[in-house]
Amino acid sequence: MKIKLLMMLAVVGLAAVPLWFGLASTDVQAQAGKDYAVGDRLAKPAPKTAGGFRTITFDDLMPADWDPNAIFKQLDMESLKDNDPRAMEVMAKIKQAWEAAPVVPALNGQKIRMAGFLVRLEGDDKHIREFLLVPYFGACVHVPPPPANQVVHVIPDQPVPVGPDMGAVWVSGTMRLAASKTDLGDAGYRIAAVKVEPYLE
């Protein structure tokens, strides 16, 4: 596939496909002062309950019967060339599929704890009032956003002190099925967070 076409498809996230599927990403252990690379994911935590909050991962946000590869099986992208008018149609189909990615109804109202990377939405130079929680470093900022069911809109009950850009955090709170559209990406879930803390394990 030509470079120009890859750049066009990156606008809707196709170039990020290997990242969120884990094909080109690396599970990493958070360490103080660690520098992450685009595509890095946090190591999966062991299932447990802490303080009444059940630990889950981004994999738990996808329905078991949902095939994230389905849209790509329907598209013949290898045959597309630069300036092919079908490229825009391909981009529209991928974007539509990712925005409509299904959520898991059983998670609604659950008290959960999960780790991810913070993408600031609202705040000032000292505090963050709203943010997106995403599964890999660079999502929504350095590369396009993942499907909506892999993005969580977090609203802390208290503003969070500003930390490193795209810092790794633990979020504890009540999960809701609530679609959000933001300038940085669509979210399929929302968490009313009672605790946001650095990821150090």
C-alpha cells in the first residue's frame, strides 16, 4: 500500500490497528520516571478486588462475541492505490465501525478499578477535571483513537493534580454505559471516579 494512502487511513485510525490489537505494542511495567513509547501497554494486573472495587482490564470492555477484525475482513485495502476514490469510502466505513463498537451491558453500575493512560480533556495548569482513559500510550494524541469500547471518559469527584502527559494511572469508581464524543476521540464508557492514583505496580 502506498505511503500517501497509509497517511490518509491514519486519520481514522487504521494505522493504529496494530497498536490497539497488541500486534505492535509492548506490555510494560510502570516504573518511576519511566518513558513510554507509542503503543506501550501496561502489564495486565491479576484479577482481584481492592477496597470494594473489582479490577478489570480493557479486554473486559469488549463483548465476548464481538470480532474487532470483522470490518477489515470486509475491506480489500491491499488493492487500493494512491488517489483511489474508494479510499474515502474505506475510511468512512472504518470510522463508523469504530465509533459504533459495542459495549458490555453487565458493566453498567459496577464498582471497578482499572489502569490505563490519561489523556486530558478539561482542566487548567494545576488540575485535571475530566480525562480519557486509553489502553496504550499515545492513543488520541500521537496516533488516532482506538474503538469507542476501548476508551473511557473519566470524571473524578475531585480534580486530579496535573502529572506527566499521558501518565499511567489507576482509576477506581462506578462504570456507566454512556457514549461521549470529544475532540480527542469517542468513548463508550464513563466512570465517576472516587480515586485516581499513579500506576506503580
